Amino acid sequence: MARQEINLGIVPGDKRGDKLRVGGKKINENFTELYNSISAGQSSPVIAGKHVITEDESNRLTEINVIIPAPGVGKVIDLISLIARITPMSPPIGGLQVGPTQTLNVTTDGDTETQDWGYFPSLFLTSPGETIQRMTPVFSTIIFENTPVYVCLSGGENPKSGCSKIELFFLYRIIDPAATGTPGGGGGSALQVVQSFVNQNEIIVQHSLQKYPTVIVVDTTGRELISEITHESTDQMVIRLNPAASGKIIYS
């Protein structure tokens, strides 16, 4: 089954997007396929989770809301997918009121203004009704060790009024570079590098490993992609995809 995208329409309230039940069905079927792939012997375990930002907490969105805790010394989090559902309070309280340029950032680097994984736009945060949206990816090429994934409202200014419940549903892996043995290396370790890309069909990777690395390319749901890999040298490779896609390159 191909990954199913939720149709969000063009603008809020245009009634062109999927109904909540249809969107929920797509989410369930996507998760079912991922769980089936795990039970079939997928080498990298995928963890599913949920985090809820309550109506009261939504008034303090500039504070750091940790959604995935730090994985442990030397380990990194590979965030595969993040979907949010926002439910505004009923009138006269209503939903959140934020500035048009403010975003709910998804990050790991400790900077509340950084979008190193992605973000949710202001139109989503100010939704007048219950809305589901996938994170807009803005992947970083640097994965920080032993750091949590959190969300935080940009701009340093909390919502001016209103309340909303924000539910975050996510899939992720924990990568332990130290546990990746080097073949024939007598139990040594090989650094595993994760580099992300957005809507590209040709990616030049300057890895400087002085070897031809082992490479896996996956899309934003964790599905492995068929790619053409050309090793230009022992320090650089070119990865070509047809059609263009977004995802991550994992190599060591």
C-alpha cells in the first residue's frame, strides 16, 4: 500500500479536505502497515507515541514541550513522522490567536526559534475547528546526541487569547552509533550519519569517510526507497531518485 496523505484542502474551512473520519482511517492504515513491517522482521524498530498539550498549556506555548524524551548517552532520535490534531475551545473562548508569522517549531537543538525537524504554521494553530495536519518538514543534517524532541512557539510571544488542545502523534527510531559494529573490525564502532533531504531527485553527499559507505535511503514514513548511488570518490557520492522525494539518507 502506498503512503496515504490526508487532504487538507486549500484554505481552512473550504470543505475540500478529508472529513475527520476519512483522515483518521488513513492514519490508522498507515500505522497498520508500519506495524506489519515491524512484525515481519524490520531491522530498525519503530516506536509510536502520543503527546497532548492541554488547553491550559496551550496558553504557554513558548515554553518547551518535550514530546520525546532524550534517548540516552550517545544515542540520537530519528523522527520519522509527526501528525498533530488541534481542537479549539468552544466560543466565547475560541481557539488560539497567534501572530501570522509564528510557528510551532519541532526541534532538538535547544533553540526555541530553530525548525531543525519541522514546524506547524500559524493557520493550523488558529484553526476555528478541529483540524489534523502533518508536520511541514525542514530537516536538519545534524542530529544531536542524547537530546529530546520538543515543540515550542516561535517569536517569544504566547497566544494573545483562546485555548486549544493539541495532540501530537509520532513515529521515531532510536539510533545508537556505538552499537553499529564495523565488519572485521574486532568489535569496533562505525559512526552512523543521518542526512535529510526535501523534494529532491539528486542529492550530492560529501561524507569524507575515505571509503564507499553502506547507504540506506528512506522516505518520511520510514519506507526504504530504490535509489541509484554513484560513488564519485571515497569522500563523495551522488544519490538519484525517480521521482523526487523527501526523506533521510542513512550511511556508515
